[in-house]
Amino acid sequence: MAQHHKTEARIQSIDERVARLRAAKSRLLARANRTERQRDTRRKILIGGAVLAAVDHEGMPPISSKSELLRWLDSQLTREHDRAVFDLALALRRTGDYQSGL
């Protein structure tokens, strides 16, 4: 009878651990989804800002694909954290050298 009680206690312990792990997984997924939504919102804001600036200054080139949009944004975005949202390479400095972490 003691063995049966130990087995049931172990099963209960494992069930509790599974419940904690599922809750932790759910929290991680929610955090990842929230982060991706924030990143998507940031991309939309940057695209809108670049379009408005282009309309005010030089005009908008015709853009008919995502690759054309990214190519155009590559020439418009200069701040590293803005470029990172689109996974663009580091911006060139005025001297023409790539920025380093120094």
C-alpha cells in the first residue's frame, strides 16, 4: 500500500510540474507574440514616416513589391535601430566606412 501511495504522489508531482511548464510556455508565447506585434507596428510607423517625408521632399518612386520597398527604405533609413527593424545592413557613415561597434 505504501508503494501505491508513493506512485500516486509522484504522478501528482509530475502533473503539477507539467502544469507549471505549460503555463511558462504560454507566457513565453504571449511575450513573443507581443514583441512581434510591437516590431510590426514599428515597421508600419517607419514606412509611413518615410513615405510622408518623401512626398514632402523628393516624391515617391513607384514601388510594386516588398523587395523594391526594402531597397527604397535602405536608402531612406539612417538610424541603426530603425534599419534593424527591417533587417537592413548597417548604415554607411558620411566617410563611407561601415559603422563599427567602437
